[in-house]
Amino acid sequence: MPNILLTRIDNRLIHGQVATQWSGVLGANLLLVANDAVAKDEFRQGLMNMAAPAYAQTRYFSIQKTIDIIGKASPAQKIFIICETPQDVLRLVEGGVPIKKCNIGNMHMSEGKRQVATTVAVNDDDVAAFKKLQELGVELEIQRVPDIAPEDINKLWS
């Protein structure tokens, strides 16, 4: 069973908050970005490596590769999974990745989305993915940074 400390949705993936605050609070030593586009984009990987903390390894896997190999992770790997969208997290869970908790950190406002929390904008597809994650037993929380209290998860449904 892989030692997954937390899974976070943040469309910036690895950046300052993830690197300096979340990784340290969690005690993660492996930041795993599960994202099909980034898995093929060495330039973006390089930028994220510059932001990542020196004490943690980084991996950039497609959703399918994550599903295929997460079970082979060493128990010594304290894994922090970062995804861009709730749909990606849902694909991981439906593929058998044992995600118990999903932190919703940052989902940018864009056309067709509505702002529901300080840093979270969703559309109907996002809401459907969150509902399905809950049905599958994944605990959801909206929390931008570790030292700020989580926001009410019911904001997602409003």
C-alpha cells in the first residue's frame, strides 16, 4: 500500500505554497504530479523542479502511469500527489489509487466556471467529479494553505 499523505488539486501544480508550506507540514519526500500534459512537458517539469523543496524528489507521471505503478512505491516514500483537476483525481481513484483525502487548493476562474470559495472556481463537470469522489469515500476539504482553516465543503454544491 503506497504511503499517500495527501492528494491536492491545484492548477499551478508545484509552486511556492505546495513547495514551502504543504510539503513541509506533511513531511512529504516525494512530490508526484499526476498530469497527462506535464508528463510529456520537460520545460514545465524543469520550472517545477526549481520550485520544489530540495529535500523532496519529484515525479511527473501520466494518470495511467500513476495508476499502474503507485502500488510499487516503497513504504519509505511519503507521497504528496498533486493534480490539476478533480477529474484527474477521480480517474486515479477509479483506477485503484488508494486516495483517502483530497485537498482542494486552487482552481482558477475561467469561462463557464463560478467562484465558490476563496481560491476555487468550478463548473458542473467539476461538481460531478467531486460528488463521485465523495461517493467513493474520498474526504474532500477546501484549504488554500495549512495555517488557514478549511472552508465549508458545502460551498462546492452552491
